[in-house]
Amino acid sequence: MIPKSSSSDLPFEMLKILLKNEVEICLELQHENVINCSKVFEDTIAVYFIFELIDGGDLFNFIQTFPNRKIPEYRVIEIFIQILEALHYVHIEKDIVHKDIKPENFLIYTEGSKLNVKLIDFGFAEKITIPNEKLKIEAGSLPYMSPEMINHKGYDTKSDMFSVGVVLFNMLTGKQPFYGKNDEERKNSILTHDPIIPKEITNPQLVDMIKKLLEKDPEKRLSAQEAKMHPWVQEYINLHQQQTVKKEFVPNLNNSKNLTNLVKITNIKNIVWNNFLTFLNIETVQKIRIYLLQNFSEDKENNQTIQGKFSINYDQFLEAVIKIAEENTKLVVKLQGNSS
């Protein structure tokens, strides 16, 4: 809920413009890493936004839960990739500059062991309507502002990427990359100082990512798309895919050891047949099914049936599988994980 009147330092007319922009932008955005706004309505007192419920808290509070406010690299990159996905969508597909990227504007929630991230708060966001347009109005939180925004030289989506670099530095170190006793000193630090990267950050690809996001010159700074293609990100993505992909192997038909992984029980139950297609190609399964139907009878009394059609103990089942496999030398068994 946003009141129509505000005690903010911004003029009321400016607040109305920002509110109008926020309504239009929020209703337009549909992405798994961006907060979903289903409806906006108003009465005589306020304008109301109906957002999806995310109950995990924000990234700022999440950082506070770690010793010395330092998140391990493997968790940082899990969060960081989703931040990049959100900004790639906002920047490339929607031509929107968020202007207020900071940990408080990312919500965190979990599904099992996976962390999920949602970008929120488009109160300062602005759409670029003219190609290569540079925005002028300073907005956001000073510790996360880009040099070009502070310099009033005009900025675009690359300004958000500088802020992302600050967020990345925050997550890894628990600190800010630029310091100052007051706003002027902080601005001077952002404009003139290079961040000091702690020695405990030893991954050279990660160090390179930090430096290329906190680059003073926006022309040399990484875009969201370029950051997604950076070796630090790609290495994680490739490793993650290798860990989850189904491995294929051709069994040694002279030794039944590989095939024994298909079934761990003495009597073949219904569940075996239901999961059979997971392991064998469909043509081979069909041949085995026909063979079993032709050679074994029903035995419902001892619950040794597959789909209620025939009874067979484990040794007989394995013998039948090997027999069909020997006839079909192209048999490929798909197993997840170790085949031994």
C-alpha cells in the first residue's frame, strides 16, 4: 500500500510520476525471478499493490545470518545467477532500469535445499523509450550508486550492474567496497577508489567478475548478458548440469552385476514394471514383456506378479532380461548415478 500523500523529500508531482511508472512496470513484469503483481487498485486514501506472497525475508537479512556476514561462494553464485536472470529480463526484454539494486530489494525463499530469489521494489524504476537514451535523475541508495549516476553524466542499465557488483561484494565479504565518513566521502570513494578485494577470495574468476562489475567506465562494465557468460558463472552452470544429467552406459552382458541395480528385491513387485521404462529403452521392454507373458503364469496368491499378468522370482527375471539383452546388442541402460 502506498499513500497518495507522503512526507518524502520528493515533490508530490514527482511522487505521482514515480507511482504511475511503478504501476505500469509492475503489471508488465512476468518472470520467475521478479516479484509478480497481480492487481493494482486505489481508493481515496491510497494505491494498493497485490503482490505474490514471499515469506523468506530479504537478502540483507539473509546475509546477517552467516558468520561475519559472509556467505559461502557456492551459495553466493546460486543467488547471483538468479539476480542476473532477473536483470537480464528487466534490462533486455523490458528496457527497464531498476535504479535501486541492493540486498533489501531481493527476496529469498527456499524449496528444499534450493534458494530462490525475487527482485522487488520498482518505485524508482524507469523505462528507456528511446534507443541509447541516458537517464538523468539520481535515485536509489548511495552505497550502491554507480559513478555515472553520481556524476550526473547520464546512465542506463549498466548502472544497475555496478550496483549488482556491490551486492556481490556484500555477500562475499560482509562489507561495502567503498567507504566514507559522510556522503561526500562515500561518493568520492565510488568515483575514484578501486575496491580492495580480501585475500580469502582466491578464485581468480570470481575476482575478475567483481572487478568487471565495479568498473568505473560503464562502457567497459559487464552487462547482465555478459555476466551470464562469464567463466565464473559458466563453470558453475556446467558443473551443475553434469551432476544432474542422466548417465548412460552399455551393460556387460557376460556379467549380470550391472543389471542387478535394476531391482533390489527377491520377488518382483508391480512397482518394478512401473519403473522399468526409466532404465530400458521401450523396444527392449516390449520384447521382455512378451517373453515373460509367453513363459510365466499368474500367481496372485503370492503377490509375485508384474501388472497381475505373471509370476517370476528375481533370478528368473534377471535371466530373462539378459536373454533379451543378448539378442539386442544395442541395448542401453539408463541409470542415474553410479552403475556399479
